[in-house]
Amino acid sequence: MSTYKSKQYLFVLLKVIVVIAALGFIYHRISTQEIFTVGGFIENFWSSPLFQIENMLVLATLSFLNWLFEIFKWQVLASKLKKISLAESSKQVLTAHTSSIFTPFKMGEYGAKTLFFSKKQIKKVVFLNFLGNMTQLSVTLVFGFIGLFFFLKWNFPQSLEGYLLLMGLGLLLLFLGKRQISVSTLKIKGFSLKKITDFIKSIPKTACIKILLFSGARYVFFSFQFFFILYLLTSESWIETLPLVFVMYLFSSALPVLQLFDFAVKGSVAVLVFSTIPAQIVVLSVLIMWLLNAMLPALLGSYFVLSFDTKKFIKPVIK
């Protein structure tokens, strides 16, 4: 028990260190820019095309599409257990998102989604949610490695051969490891790998394709949204900026942090990656993304959390 608690405290400490380091790095980058003045920045910000009606509609539409495809994805995943409507999927996704705001790696959404299913389906709900998140992460990795290729090609061409060699070696080891590891004995978090692979195989191929496509669509929408915000504030070229957006999401996806402080981590990574763009512009872009895609959906999900029927979880007192 003490070992378990020690690990918990260590993990919390790691999250705190990450957030403090991220905020410190952002402050350092902004404060060392001599040309930066708060008054001048605010004036330029309000006069930017960001607040034109048509651009605000584009940003709102991209956020809507981002979450719509997440709702589509969960609807397909949940259909493995029971058919749910688009409205019910929206309720479950937004409730889970709100519940995950104060947890790292969206852990809160796992528990929240199990509340909508029977107790005997809890393990399957957790795994389906895990599968959806891993599919999204896989898309992030693929685009991220593509972006990293162009980043190295433009900035560190001498490292490109080493990068390709490492990627090839990694794929080879993954292939060999898959053939050598016994799926019947290996376990992940107490679950037999064989049972996990059998469960995945039981999901129809059409459903798997939909899950992958929906994850890809989400990534395209929120990546383009981030580029679009940067473009409105700086008029940067999409050819040079989009690969850097992919790199930013690649690096930030590996850092453990509460959703509530996600903007701090992504902001510090973005400031590092977009070194040619003023830090305050980059941080502002990340903050707008955080408000549109994390906080606004959390506010919507708060309605479902507050209106959630808890009667079935409260056992009547027998006198």
C-alpha cells in the first residue's frame, strides 16, 4: 500500500514539476523579448482578423467538427456493447470530458463512461475508451513523425539520415517483438494480451475503419484550427507551419499533465517549436485552442454532470 501511495505522490509531483517548468519557460521567453509591450500587443490583438465574424465562425465550426467526430467515434465504439443514439453519445462524451478536466491523460473519462453501462460491462467500456484514445494517439504519432521529418529536413538536414535509421530500426524491432512475444502469457494492467487481441478482432472491420477515420478527421480539424489561428495573427505560410503543428502535438502528447493545465504544457512546447514566431503570439494561440476545445466543451458537459441521475447508484435504506 505504501509503495502504491508513493507512486501516486511521485506522479503528482511529476505533474506539478511539468506545469511549473512549462509556465516558467513561457514567462522566460516572453520576458526576454525586448520588443514586447503589453499595450502594443493588446492593440495588435484586437485589431487582428481573428475577431472578424467570418473567421470566428470558421474557428467555431472547426471546434464543433472536432467534437462531433469524437462523438461519432464513441458511438461506433459503444455499439460493441449496445446501440446508442448520437444524442446519447454526445451526453456520454461531454460528461466524460468534464470529468477528466482534473485528471492526467484523461483518466477521469474512463470512470465517467462506465456509469452509463451495466456493472458487468465496466471492463469492456474501459477498454473501448482506451482503444479510442490509443487510436487518436496513433494518428498523432503518425502525423507527428511526418512533421518531425520536415522539421529536421529544414533545420537539421545532417540529422535526417539518423532519424530515418532510427525510425526503420524502431519498426523492425516492433515487428520482431510482435512475432517473438507470446500473447497468451503477456499481460497489460492485469489483462491478458490474448484476450485484448481477441476482443479487438471481434470488432467488425468496418467499425475499426470508421474509428481510424474519425480519429484522423479530428486530428486534421484541430491541427488546421491551430494553424488558422496562427495565420490570422501572423500570416505564416501553411507549408512551413503545419509540420511544426504536428511536431508540437507529438511532443506535448507524451507529457503527463492535468487537462486543466494542458494549455501551459502545449504552450511551452509550442514556444519551443515555433521559435521564429513571437512567444506571446504562440501562447495566445494555444490559449484560444484550449478555451475552444477544452473549456467550452467542459462547460457544456457540466450540464450533463449536474443533471446526471444518481438514484440508481444510491441503495435504499432497509429498516
